[in-house]
Amino acid sequence: MIDQRPADHPGLEAMPQLDSLLPQLTAALSKDDATLFERRLRRVYPRLISLLEHVYGHAPDFPEQLARILSTAAQMFRERPAALKRLDVAREGDPHWFQSEKMMGAVCYVDRFAGTLRGMSKHLDYLEELGITYLHLMPLFKCPQPQNDGGYAVSSFREVREDIGTMTEMAALAATLRERGISLVLDFVFNHTSDEHEWALKARAGDPKYQAYYRMFDDRQWPDAYEQHLRPIFPAQRPGSFTYDAEMGKWIWTTFFSFQWDLNYANPEVFRAMLEEMLFLANQGVEVLRLDAVPFIWKQIGSDCENLPEAHMLIQAFNALVQVAAPTMLFKSEAIVHPRDVKSYISWQECPLSYNPILMVCIWEALATQNATLLRATMEKRFALPADAAWINYLRSHDDIGWGFADEDAAEIGLNGEDHRWFLNLYYMGRFPGSKAAGEPFQFQVDPRSHKPDIRISGTLASLIGLEKAMAAHDQGEIDLAIRRIVLVQGLVLAAGGIPLIYLGDEIATRNDYAYKREPLHAHDSRWLHRPQMDWERAEKRHDPKSVEGRVYQALQHLIWIRKENPLFANGDSQWIDAGNAQVIALARHQKLLVLGNFSDQPQSLSTGRISPETRWKNLIDDRELSGQDLTLAPYELLWLIPLKE
Ligand code: OTU
């Protein structure tokens, strides 16, 4: 993150003064809007200029570029619907709305959950039953067929995929959701576009303006030089990070699949154009924008081209402009990288929200080892965030699970990170003695340099946690334990603060979908194992307390509603503590709520006195009273304790 430069930075002398720009920027706005726009712009201006100057200041036409960027912000503000402008003002008065204990997140693919956007609106009661206030609809934009990386190759940021609906329906759904108190979350896949985006098509047709939107090279000289330091992301399908396009006779930077062309943010026109797309989405009613693949947006020869300072500056500059033109919309970062780098994106001025892959990974680690030491040690060190930011806590997403704990954290508790990752891979593939997991490998590869095998894991929550195998074996004991594990880990995610996020389907214990292997377009990508179609018939069983679906659903729903009704679950003040028993995780919230979880299949007692023996507690989950003197947790038990007044 960069320091704010003083407004009199020497490079800024040639900059157009805001006063001279304002009349033109606000000319088309109503008087009130002009006042508002000016007030917001003045607030961010010094910072914005400093950021953009860092990245683009060397170009002789920088002042004109800047004027164009600002006029895009003004124009998009002018187009912003009145209802959203009112929400902007309300949110400016309540900027920390997302920290509330009432927040509850869910994520789904529209086509897999409900078929279409219209279908989605038929299931809003279902979401309300679970207390959902934050709904992430996975990429639903126009994209190439048949291959589009689950929608993460976008051909138009302004058009919805035809089979799902239209942008008008999307905006209408956003409004309906808003009326129900649900914030719409969409992806902004801004590191790349698909090779069928209008810009890519024009580039391919030879238009130099649009070729400069991407990173293209005439021969292998630069790609070879860059590639020495790059990490391949989908090595099993596509080694290397560049793709040759015969039509242009050029090599294109493609970090992900070959049909995903990386945008060239060194070109300020790309920044401006993407600002326009971003604000267009804001104007449809998007309240949280999930910034996809943030680490990759800036490249620098000789580096691994991940998490570079300019990536942060660009996101902060986008953020400043959103605060002017659509301040309702918050950024959420998707950085699945080293814990230190995950955190580097999180701040009010960059991304106030972020996935918490560290908690996710450490929970799975604790389940595999039946030991909460790495979880506690990592959280003690890495969980705290600035007061105006929050984690999105989750157990799994549409992506694979990669073992992203820090080697140094593992070493501190005597674990070798690399060996431990390999153990976790075997464990979750069900190939380790005693493992109950039914995961599959994703992107198996042998690193060409180190010759070490690398792998990530696919699977649904229920399947990875052992429920699938237990059900297949009709083993009631194991089914019970698997359900307890689900409740334990969901309970931890719900109690940790931030926004808990469930992948829809997990609430009814959806198991792996092996059908993807028969689907030629998906067979190469095991992530489809855990992106099944929602089974609405099975969802009906959620009301049957004897069914597995009902047991999982009702337990989760119960926890959600306890959370929503108690401000002790609001974000902030999370102290991870050493309970004196390695099998038990302990977390104190707002100095009052004590969350305890037993990660082992044996009863665990906490008689070491670290948890005050004098205190009498009430367990919020079942209203039981417990004494600190002989606190014993049943296998995989979760407790949410508050002290009882004497
Ligand atoms: C994201 O994931 C999406 O979540 C994926 O579904 C996409 O395929 C991808 O971007 C491309 O758009 O590497 O294995 O640090 O780890 O952005 C998934 C961030 C990924 C990356 C992450 C990426």
C-alpha cells in the first residue's frame, strides 16, 4: 500500500487544477448532483491524483488522460438511477453497514441454482428462510461457448448470458433483492476479457488501439523473459502464460486459459474503459463487487507479476472513483495467495471486504489433523483487520482448495509446510489411512523446476467432511459425526465476525456431482465436482428433522438466527485464545462470547484453568448451563458461551 503523497508533490505541478476541470465535469448535472459530485471529488482528489500519477504520470498526455477518466466518472454518475443515488447518501451515513451481525452471505451460479434470473426471483423466500442478506451470483455475463471457465471469460460486461436472462432483468432482480434487504454481489473479472470481447475482436482484426488494450508480443523474446518468474495457474491444461494467435501473428499474455486475454493496465485508456464498465455495473444496483484475480493485474519484468505495488494503486484509484460516482458499491478482493499478500489488499481505501482463504484452509487442516494448533496460531497472527474492513468467511467456494497457509506459520509449530500440504492432499483425496474425505485432485502437476508434485482439492463441503462416504456405507455413527463436523465448522465461520458465506447447496448437505466427468466440456476441470445443480426435491427434505438434509439445514438455520439476533456476533474484536487443549479452538468475541470447538472425535476437557473455572456459562445453542470447572466438549462439539450473571 502506498502513502498518501502531499498535494504539492512536484510531479503535480503540471496537473490541471480541479477548479478548472469542475465546470466541464458538472455541466450536465443537476445543481444538487453537481454539489454532491464536487464534494466527493474534492475529498478523494489529492489521493486519486497521487495514485494515478504514480502509475501513468510519465506519459506526456497524462493530464488529458486524467480529464477523460474524471469525465467518465461524471458521466456514469449522471446516469446513476435516483434510487441508487439515495442509497449512496444513506450508506455514506452508515458506512459500516456490512459489519452487522445480521449479515449472512450466500453464493450460487444462477443457471445451476435456479435456471434463469427470473427463476432466481422464485427462490427468494428460500434465501430469506436462511436469513441471507448478501447474495453473490457467479459470473452471468455473455461469454464464449462452449469454453468460458465457468463464466470467468467475459465477452461483454454489459450483457447477460442469453440463456440466463437480460441486463434489464438483472437490474430488476437487484431492486427486488434490495427491497428484501439483500445486497447483490457480482464479479468484476477485470484482469482479463474473453477473446470474444469486442475489444479482443477489434485487436484481432488489426486495430492498434485495441491491440494496446492487451499485452501482445511479436515474438517469444519478452514472453520467455517474463515466464522465467511466472507461476502457471492451470498447468495441467495449459502450461505457460502466453498464447499464440495466428491471425495476428502475436503472443498474447493469458495468465489463465488461452481464451482469457490479460488486459494491459499500463495503458490508461484501459483503466478508463474498465472504470466505465465497473460503474455501469454499479448503476445496475450491484452493492458489492468481487474483484477477481486481483494479484495479477500489473506485470513487471523480472518479478512473478503477482501482488505488485501498482496493482494496489490501481484498485485504490478505482475505489476513489467509485466513492465519487457510486459510493454504495464496496470492493471485495479475491486474492488466493500467501496470507501476507491476502491482507495487503484489505483496507477501506482499497478493498473493505476480502475472502478469508486462510481461515478456510486452516479449518480443513484442523479437521484432517484433529488438532487446532495451526488454526489457532495462524488466526492469532493473521485474523485482525482494520476496524473498517471485514472478512468474508467461508468453507469452500466454486474453486479448488489450495493449502495456502504460510510455511513460516507451520514451521513455528514444528510442521514442514510442504510435507504437510502433501498429507492434506492425500487426506482429502481419501488416500490417507483413516480419511473419510471424498475429494478429487485439481491441476495435478509436477513442478518443472523443483520436480515436486503439486495439487489442489475439489469437493463439496459434505463430501470433503466425510458425509458422502458415511451415507454410502449407511454408517449411522459416521453420519452423526460428519453432521457434527459440519455444524462445528459452520458454527466457527458464523461466529468469527465478518460476513459468513455459504455456497448454496451446502445447507442441505449436497454431495459431489460426479456427472461432470461425462460432460465433455467439464471433464477436464474437477471444480465442476462441487458445482452441482441445486436439487429442489432434496431441498424439500430440509423440513424433515430426521433426514440428513433436515438435520444439517435446521442446525445451520438455528445458528444463523442466533447470530443475527445477538450483536456479540457483529464484526470486530475477535481474540483467538489458547484453551490449553490442542484439540479445541477457542475464540472470544467482544470480550463476552466464548466460542469453543472440539476438532477431535474424542471428548476433550478444558480443566487447565485457562478458561476461568469460576464462571458459569450459558450455551446459546441449546440454552444449557455449564460450569467453567468441568468444561468438557463432546466429539466435534461446538459451544457458543456467554457468562451467566451470578
Ligand atoms: C479466479 O480464481 C476465479 O475464482 C476462478 O474461477 C477463475 O478461473 C480465475 O479467477 C480466472 O478468472 O487461480 O484457481 O489469487 O487464485 O483469481 C483459481 C487469485 C484461481 C487466484 C484466483 C483464481
